[in-house]
Amino acid sequence: MATDPYDWIEQSLATIHRADWYRSVKTIHGLPGATVQLEGREVINFASNDYLGLAGDDRLIQAAIAATKEFGTGSTGSRLLSGHRELHRELESAIASLKQTESALVFSSGYLANLGAITAIVGKRDLILSDQYNHSSLKNGAILSGATVIDYPHCDVETLKSQLEKQRLRYRRCLILTDSVFSMDGDLCPLPTLVELAEQFSCMLLVDEAHATGVLGATGAGCVEHFGCTKHQLIEVGTLSKALGSLGGYVAGSTALIDFLRNRATSWIYTTALTPADTAAALSAINILQQEPERRQQVWRNVDYLRQLIAQQLPNLKLLPSESPILCFQLESAAEALSVAQQLKKSGIFAPAIRPPTVPTSRIRISIMATHELAHIERLVEAMSYIN
Ligand SMILES: *Cc1c(COP(=O)(O)O)cnc(C)c1O
């Protein structure tokens, strides 16, 4: 056996290059915000999940510094051993109060929150029904759980219902999985119908609020609040790393669910607790988002302004359906998406090309922030009009 067992890696990379699927990192300098330093020049940032502009906010920075000085850089252990601090409890009650749930549990990331929650609550004898466009963490959590997984077409509640009619009785437990704001499209799940179906067929419903928390709903609680579903028993997952400007994830739900996850979610039990800095920054973000609803309102005003300019100046642009601050311009191919992203970058606009395998069709993805100025949005539309 003289062949190099690692040869396939180079070949696989070559295939990725040929398909225009190759990805690499881009270095950002300085503080995050509506404008950032990208590869040595200032660009307007439409690539960030920092919807409320909090990741560079001095109050979060000061909270992180103060927590680090008081409690150190590392939490030194898992929550059940030496890593649990009063700060974690404070953050978890702030999340539960924001989400209007009985309880909440913070994980090291949103990805780990999904893996932990899904694998803890279903197994081999159970069924998962999952939206085809769900985030990678929901899909991989489903696979890892060992449950039977059936994907339903994107937001297709008719197919979901007929699958439930056919399959539900053959399984012990059933879990429906959905993003609330679909991260690469910006549309919303049909939550009220999903809640109804879950109740009718005795299914658990896990809603991933990663892109909705802080942005949607009267108090910024997310899509569940937006649709008036806070009274229903749900499993709400989310992240501290998007509108909350920090790092970490959470599950919010009933006291019993959270208590169970503390005992059974392996991605929570066997990993180090969130750092004091991340915990304090997220806690500060929740306070700000509750005290300054004008930030959330500004996100929506900016979205409306962009839509209005597009309608007036770029009527031929193919906008994917969206009800969030994520707006996508559909393009023919990965190569075209890359070229448009390049041209935008030359005009001082940072808006990424999103390509397969992340999404089925290539696109430019725009994220609107509260801290974008009207002039930033005008510059984006102007740059797009040169390309069109
Ligand atoms: C970003 C995202 C996650 C992962 O959250 P992290 O905290 O970044 O790991 C999970 N689900 C969805 C829908 C996301 O958009």
C-alpha cells in the first residue's frame, strides 16, 4: 500500500475550486459596526449578524472587562463541576424573562444548544420532521439523535401534515424542527400553523430564534412573540452571538425541560461553562435591548428604506421573499454571485455571496443593522444599480 492516504484531500479541494464553491476567511480590523475595516479599507458592512449594533457597544465592552477583572478569563470547568457562577444564573433568568418562559439554560454556542437539546429529547424510537432549509445545527442535531428524520419542503405545512397523518402513530415521540427566521433567506416559518399541527399530533416543537431574538416581536423576544405564540409550550433555542453581540447559545422553555437538559444534554454537561466576559456582555445586551426599543425600531425603518429604494431604483432585482432584516438578491450562478460580491467590495460595500452547498441557489445576502445610516443604504442601492 504505497498510496498516500491523505491524497484525496487535495483532489477534493480541486473539485471545490472548480465548482466555485471554495471559501476562505476575510480579515476584519477594528471594532465591529455599520462600517468596518476590510483588507485595509473602510467598507459599509452588510454582512454582520450584529443587528442592533451591540457587539462594539461600550457598555458591553465595559461589562466584559469588569467581569473578567472580577472573575477571570476562563470559567475553569463545566457548569456541574467548578464552572457555575452567579452571572450564569443572572443571564439565564434574563433570557427566560425576555422569552417569557419559565426557565432557560445557556450553552457555549447556538450550534451546541441545538445539538444538546435535540439529542437529549429524542432517540431511536422517535420521529423528527425538519424544514428542508433548517440551519446546519438543527440538521446535524437530528442526525446525531438517532431518530428517524424526514425533511419537509420549505415551509410546506400541507406536506408536513400529511407526513404526520401517515407517520406519527408509528413513533413514540415526535419533534418538529424549524428556524424561525431562515438564516440564508430571511423568510419566517409559518409558526401559528406549526403550533397547531404540533398540538393536534402531540409533537414537541423546537423553534430556532437565532436571527429573530432582539429583532422581531413587540419586546424583541423573537418570532414566537411576533406571532403571539408565547403562551404555547415550545422549545426555543437561540444564540447570544447575533443581536446580543456576544458568544453563546441558549434553550428557553419549561422548568421541567431545562431541568432535564441539565441532566441529559451532553453538549452542556461535558463542556466548559461560558466565560465571565461573554456572559456579562450578553446580560448587558439583554438589558439594553429591553430599555432601548428604538434600536429595534431603527432596524425596521432601515429595512423599509432599503425596500423602498429597491422598488424605485432596482425594479428588476430578484429579491427572495423576506420578512426580516435579511434580504437576498438571487443570482444565476455561484460565479456570478462571486463576481457581484467582488464588484460591491470595490464600491466599498461588504455583502457576501452565499453559494451552494450552503443554499440551493446563489445569492448576495444583505443584513440590515440599527446602526446603518440612510446614506449607507443609499450607497448600497447605488452600487447595485451599476451592476444591474
Ligand atoms: C447562527 C445560527 C446558529 C448558531 O449559533 P452560534 O451561536 O453562532 O453557534 C444556530 N441556528 C441558526 C438558525 C443560526 O442562524
